[in-house]
Amino acid sequence: MTKRKKLYQRILNKPKDLRFDELEKLILSCGYRLNRIRGSHAIYTKPDSETLTIPRKSPVKSYLIDYVLTMLGDCFDDEI
């Protein structure tokens, strides 16, 4: 199992101790790029996809994990 797949499986379990940098690794591995940091929020963009705006706080809140998993769902369809 690759590191990317292990990280995805960990995030699917919605851990309460998920760090922002772990979530960021997953976002970047799906083709998003860090566009800018505005205050305490990181803004990621990808051509032909919705912009992701995530607060840079650890631990990551569960509703943000759900949001990111929804946005990145098609990126991991072939790996599940």
C-alpha cells in the first residue's frame, strides 16, 4: 500500500487528531496547487475544479474533512 493510499485511508476514518499538514499532502497529491494564504486560511486551486479554502488549524475539524473528501472523491475512485 502506498503512503498516499494509507493517508487517504486514515483520513476516511475521520481521526480527531488529524494535522493540517496531513490534509494538505492529500490535497496537493490530487493536483491542487496552493494559490495563496490569506490570514489563517489556505486557498487551493485546480483547473476545472472548485476552489478549496481551508483554515490552517490543527487538529482539522470533522466538517472540513467531510468537505475535502467530497471535493477529492473522484481523485481516489480507482484506489478504493
